[in-house]
Amino acid sequence: MTDEKAVTIRDFAARKGGEKLVMVTAYDALFARIVDESGVDAILVGDSLGNVVAGLDSTLGVTLDQMIYHATMVRRGCRRALLVIDLPFMTYQVSAEDAMRNAGRVMQETAAQAVKLEGGSPSRAETVRRVVEMGVPVMGHLGFTPQSIHALGGARVQGRDEAGERRLLDEAKRLEDAGAFSIVLELMPAAVARRVTESVRIPTIGIGAGPGCDGQVLVLPDLLGLNAGFAPKFLKRYAELGDAARAAIRGFADETRSGRYPDEAHSF
């Protein structure tokens, strides 16, 4: 049994430099319950649902209504872990007022504890500051930011040169100063991610950023082996449920066609 005490923003932030934090995505109540019961520290309802649920090529087509729909389902299965919701593309990029309005709607309609948004420019940090000031905790996201996939030229490792590393260090400090409680670091050299982690007082959560972060996050279908076509270097599959699911469905089909199912034990 996992500890039933709900994880708070303060609990999460206090783990900086201590036991590694664990965050996993979920998109529905069934898997949210399984993830929550597994003892993770946070569940992220990511706009990655565009890729792994909706079959889109990127996260850009995900809407706020879709995020709220999935987040309300996840909340029904999440009782203990910290619940964080991605703000999707075009819900915070235009103005801080948009960000505040949309973050407030997410919090009000989903009972989440935090939102996540991408980027660390001066204007983005100001948006974070404004959202935090209205009482909404914000998790930042630096490195490869999927909502900027076209501007970045694809899913590319960031911070490989000195200028790129300096930019990431500056952005992380801006987000910390703006009041973010944590930062996701995606697709950057392990040494750079470690230096970013050491430069801020808030926990960093890595994905494709090496072991030096304060925690790690993976997309649930990826770590379960359900997303067969996705195999980046950083991904470790902890199960092969895609193979197991195909075998189970074939078994059901075979027994149905042969007349072995339903048998007496499965009939009234």
C-alpha cells in the first residue's frame, strides 16, 4: 500500500536535492488510478495526449477543452499524487491575461493542483509570474518544448553549445524568480541538465536529460510499451503491454470463432 497522504506543492518542492521525484502521464480514470496506486509523486495530464491518444503528429492541435475533458477523468482516478495539467498551444502565448483566464478555468473545472507551460523568455516568465500571483502553481518546461516543434526544427536536443547552455541557465533562473515551483527539462545533454538543476532552488524533472535532475517523467504508453513506433534513445520500456494486448485480443478472437467462448463457466 502507498501512503494515502496527498502530495502537495510544498511536499513536491521540498524534495529538491533529496529522494528523486517521479512523474508519469495519464489521460483517463482507469490508468490514473493504476498510476496513483503505484506511488508516483505527480501525475501529468500532458498535451502529449495529442500524440498518444488522438494520433496527431504533434501537440499543436490539442485544445483547452480536450485537456479539461481528460483532466477531469484523471482527477477521478487520482487520489494521492500531485495533479498537473498542461496548458496547450495558444492558451498562454498571446497574453498573460489569456494565461490567467485559461489557467483559472483549468483549476476550477478539473480540481488540479498546478498547470504546466513551456518556455523561459522574459515575456514567458512574466506570464508565469502573473499566473502564480493569482494563486495557481506553475511548473515550467525548458529545453525541447514540443509546442515550438516547428521553430526548433523538430525534436532536437537543446543546449549543445555554450550559447544554448547559457540560454537554458538564464531561462531556468527566470522561471524560478517568477515563482515556478518546478521545471521540466526535456532533451538536453546530461551535463547541461545537471548544471541547470544545480543553479536553481526548485526541483527539476528530466525527460531525455540524464540522471542529474531532481526527478524523472515518462509518458505512460511509452514506458508500458504501448507506443511501438516511438523509440528515442532516452526511453526505457518497463513492460511490453502492446504485445500482451495483441495476444489477448487474438486469443479472444480465436475462442469466439471456434465457439470456445463463452463456455459454461462464463454463461448464466
